[in-house]
Amino acid sequence: MTHALTAPTLWQPYSNFWTSWPAPRQAAVLSRLNWLTAARPGQLPPASNWHTWLLLAGRGYGKTRCGAEEFAWQLMRHDGWRGAIVAPTMADARDTCVEGESGLLSLLPPECVTNWNRSQNEIFLSNGSRIKLFSADAPERLRGPQHHVAWGDEVAAWPSSDALDQLRFGLRLGVNPKLILTTTPKPLDLIRELLTQEGQGVVVTRGHTFENAANLAPAALRELRTRYEGTRLGRQELYAEVIDEVAGALWSPAMIKRVNCAPALHRLVIAVDPAVTSGENADSTGIIAAGLGADEQIYVLADRTIRASPDAWARRVVALYDELQADLVIGEVNQGGDLVENLLRQVAPQLPFKAVHANRGKVLRAEPVAALYEQGLVHHVGMFPALEGEMTRFAPGTLVTSPDRVDALVWAITELKFHHHPPRLRHL
């Protein structure tokens, strides 16, 4: 195996010790030094004598590599240790934690691995240490086995806290057993409990996706920013925020039902909550498409909200109208007056348009629509992270910025459900 660091340059003062070490130990130390040299500061384990290291980080941060490196080092530096890997499923443990691009087999020097028994889910190391894989969906399998060190990956995706409890019961070998937990967070009791123990046996490291930009595809990062920047999902999955429910929010995540496709539609409308100014600090223009199904239920079809010039958002509205063959465009005209309709008609002179006026506050207008969601009468055709994030933060007294997407959604659903027009059957 070729190493970036070599014994003569680093170990010349200790050459007698170095040459007396067996090849696997030399390879293990060089592997560790390579990682300490290459890793970002946030990827390194705590300097203190820790017991539990919780690494909360966004997708692509490199947390799997962190967990694998620290777990491997603990086992390579201690002869005859027992280690456990627990992942959401056994397939995750094998495919990600062991055989994945950042898994154990990609970083353990070949000299250190005696055998990888895939059928028995065990790895045997040359120094007598042994690694056993477990699945979080079978916590009873963790009863009985004892370990010196354990690595739990994507803990927030575990079915329950039972596996973590059983894993802790089995961490009882050696003087100072160690538990490494790597995960993208979710607002679960398990994660909250671990965070309450920070400084009391648990050391927490936090990181976000873009800290690892040097190792991620630029196009992928641009796409992630475009789709998820500022959304609830983005804050959780990219920036590793533990986002609790907003007290008093009109919508909760559980109220948002998703389907893969819409049925035949009686009506299909595009609603616009316009921004009448443009520029970096201007509001976005909310653009939402929704339809009324033959089953008398509402289907949200598209979110094309944009921060752009009036001409640009008008063209986007018309393009969506044509794409979906909609029946009507609805636009709030409180601020823009005739400007909204005029902008749209400059692009499409024959566009059917209905002006709506906001005579009540945003929350009062939204309450009947939120009630429809609660009754299970509204469905999202696919996932709309930015819209859904805005919905679950929409609460009286918390509206710091304009909820452009929610405003457009409310206008669309209000038109479809509470204003009756002759049906016009469409198929998407």
C-alpha cells in the first residue's frame, strides 16, 4: 500500500521503535496520520477524553468518513478490541459503513484486514480486533454482545431509540468505552435527549454541507442551493438544524399529504402573489398552480415562485399557464392595481385573468385553507420543500417576511374550493 506520508520523514527520531513494529501497525499509524493531515478541523474527534461523540452534520459533510476513521483508529490502536456498527438497516451497514466510498474497507489498510465475512457481517483485523454489524430495526440482536467501541450511523433514521439503549448497555468493555454517532438531525426525542446531555458526557460537533464544497460537485451544490436554500428541509438536511414545530403554526408536516399524480381535474388555476418591485432585497412573486379533482379534492401541482423583475415573473406565469393548460390566472392586486393584469396581458393578451383583493389579514385568509389540509382534502403532487417550509412556519405573530408562496397557495385553493364555476374537465 502506498502512503502519502512515509516513515523516514515522520519517524526518523523513533526509527528503532518504528522498525520493530509489524507492518499492519505501521500501516495503521500512517493511515491515521494521513487522515489527521487531510481532515478539516471540524471533522476531527474531540480533544477531551470523551465518551460519546455526536456529529450532527448536513448531507455531504463527510460525517460517514469521520465516523469510519475514528471507529477504525480505535480498533487498530487497541489489540483485541470489539467494535459494533449500527445503521438504520443491515444493508446500510454493509453498503455504506463498510463497503461505501467512505466506508471502512476504503480506508483500512489491506495489511490490517484479515477477513471481511459479508455473510456473517463481521470484519476481522490483524491485531485481533473484531467488528460486528447490527441493524437498528432489530434492537434485540444487540442484547448480550459487549463492545469497547461502537459507531451508530444516521441515528435520526433509526426506527426508535431502542437500538441506542441496547447499544449503550453493551458498551461495557475496557476502561473508557467510546460511542460515535453520526447523523443528519431530525426533531426527534432521541436527538433532543442527546443534545440535552451536551457537556455531560456527550460532545457535539456541528457542520453543514457547504463546508465540504471542495469535495462535492459544483453543479450539485448549485442545485441544492437553488432548490432548498432557506427552506425548512434545507435548514435540516444541509445546515443540520434541529427544527422543532412552530407553536401555533396553521400547518404541521403531518397535515401535508403527497400523491404521485393527480386524477382528472374539473378546474386548474394559477395564483400569483406579485412583487411589484425587483432587486436583491425585493420580495419573491408567489406562483402556485392547483387543480380541483373529479373527486372534489384539491391537488397542488407546481410552485414556480421566483424573485425577478415584473416582466420575468409575468413570463413565468404565462409559461406555466400554457404548460398545464390552465383555466384561469388569479392575481392579488392590492399593491399593484391594474399593473398586474397589464403585465400579464403584455405577454399573453388573451389570458383569462381574475383580480382578487385582500380584505382580511393573511392569517384569517389562510385558516379555511389550513382546515382543508387538516381534513385531508388537499394533496401535493410531489414535494415542494420551499412552499412546505413556509407553510409549517406560518403562525400568527411570527410573520417576519412576506409568505409569498403561502399567499399564492391560499388564493388558488380559495378560488377552487369556495368559488363555484362551471366545471371544465382536464387530464394532466
